[in-house]
Amino acid sequence: MASKAAPRKAPASTKTPPAIRNGMNKTAILTHIAAETGLTRRQVSSVFEELESLIERHVKKRGAGSFTLSGLLKIRAVKRRATKKRMGRNPATGEAVEIPAKKASVKVRITPLKRLKEMVL
């Protein structure tokens, strides 16, 4: 009994869009995305505003602490401990220097994920 082979799908287009030589400002980004998606600039702008709000609600105090934009990047809020005043050495001259104390703070860490790393290669 012969088995029927499933018809082959045509391979996805492997042609990548050309690189953009000059950086874009916010207006240019909104205009470009609007042109490519068929949405209005106002709609694209509202999507960006909601994404910004969503990220803020994730990383702010009492939030989840991290936000992942699937496959592209991960944004985390990282707590830094306070440091005490201490003595150290200037690496160039070997002279003793006083390193001042620093308050505890919260820093933002952004980690690239797999697809973003692959885009650079």
C-alpha cells in the first residue's frame, strides 16, 4: 500500500529587507511602521504608548520585576545594595584614595534574546 506524500510547501522568502543606514527618530519610526502595516500613525502611536505603559507596570515597584518582548529582549529591574565608604588604590599611581559610600538604588537591565542576537550576525 503506497502512502501519499504531503504536498511540499514553498520555502518562505529568504530575502531580507535592506539595512537602514541612518538611525530613525520617533516620528520616522511611527511613519515607517504605519506605511508597512496599513495602520494610521495615530494607531501606531497608541500601540507604542500602551507598550510603554505595559513595560512600566511590569518593572515598577511591586510589579513583576521583568518584562519580556518575546524573542527580542528582556527588561529587568535590578536592586543594587548600598555600599560603605572604603579605602582603595588608584590603579595608575598606586596612591590611596577614599571611595565614597553609595545609596541603594534600582537599575534597569536589558538583555538581548535569541532573535535579536541572530539579527546582528
